[in-house]
Amino acid sequence: MKRNFMQNLKKHRFLFEELVKRDFKKKYKRTVLGMWWSMLSPLLMLLVMKVVFEQFFGRTMNHYTTYLFCGLLTFNWFSESTNSGMCSLFANAAIFTKVNVPKYLFLFSVNVQVLINFALTLLVFFVFCALDHVQFTWKFFCLLYPIATLLVFNIGIGMVLSALFIFFRDIDYLWRVFLQLLMYGSAIFYTVEKMSPKVQIAFACNPVYRHIAYFREIVLNGTVPSMETHLTLLGFAVAAFAVGAWMYRHYNTRFLYYV
């Protein structure tokens, strides 16, 4: 399966590259600031949330701005990736209904574009860490692990959503409502340490929160999370990707009748 995937990706490399370029240009078409919006948007949200929540949660917390930025950085990546991925298959129906190409290329191209946006925001995040006097250590390289697992997780969830969106347009509305609930349930602007053990277990089952917690552990505490955390993140990523890949393979021909 892996061999076939690599062969298809190599065979359709030109199409994949053109899709990435198209998605990137389409996102910033007719905008004055262009790709700068990728960095400006989370900064504006950070400013608003800092002003609103710092007086409630940040008075007794060191580096609250960085704490908040960790949550926003991770959640915004997940939100943008899944929202964009959800419509990726339907939006390219005019292509795959006429040309026999692997349908996951459309989702992958969207995720590459979103990953570039995330990388730009990550650079700004590191600048904020420096301004907030966060100590940089070699352990920051460990951030590559949650970035890799969240990328795979995002692709997996995107495959599931894009497949469901072909059959049920209501998924778009349901997912946006779910993201709102998930944002408040991912401890972006508050802590969970003082909550009851049962509530903390519920947070531990939230893949987005676990990735946010990994970032905070490295950046704010300077410690590498446990092996259990690494295996959990890997499990989330593999499970999501496996379900998404199965749906794409199982409904591959049925997609043509619903677009």
C-alpha cells in the first residue's frame, strides 16, 4: 500500500504541485496583505483573548501570553486544516470526474498550503517566546514530533470529513459548531490541573488538547513528555488516518455519483 501511494504521488507530482500553488494563490487572491494574514489573524485573536482572559486566568500564571499562544497556534492549525480539507474533495469534483487521479491529492495539497501558514505562525510564536523571556533549549526540537503527529491526524480527520461532505452537506455546519465547542474544551486560555480527576481524564481523550499540552510541556516547563504521551499522540494520528484511508478506498467509486 505504501509503495502504491509513493508511486501514485510520484506519477502525479506535477498535478500535486499545481494544486498546492493554486490553493495558495486562491486563499490570498485579491487581498492586500496576502500571506501576512496567516500571521496577523492569530495575533489579533491572541490579543483579544489575552485582554479578555488574562485578568481571570493569567494573574497567577507566568508566561500567560506564551501559554495562550501555544493553545491558539495548535488549535488554529487543526481548525483551518480540517475546515479546508472538508471541502477539498467536493471542490475538485470537476477534475476527478473527468480524469482518473488519486482523490487524496486534493486533500494533501490543501494540507501543504495550511502547513505553510502554520510554519509562518510558528516563527512568530518563537519571537513571542523570546519576548516573553522563555528559555530556548535543545528540547524545542522535540516539537517536531507533535507537529508530525498532528499533521497526520489533520489529514486523517480531513479525509473523513471530506468523504462525509460528499454525501451530507450538513457536515459543514455540524463541524463548525463542533469546533466552537472543541475550542472551549481544549484548555486554550485556562488550566485543568485543579479540576477533578474525571474531568482531567476527559481532557486526556481530546487529541487537540494533548497536542497543546505537549507544546506547553516543552516550551514552558522545559521537559520532554512521557513515553505514554508520545504513544498516545501516535495512536490518535494512526487511528484517524486509518479511518480516513478506509473511507476513501471504500467509497472511491461512489463519490462520482454524489458530486
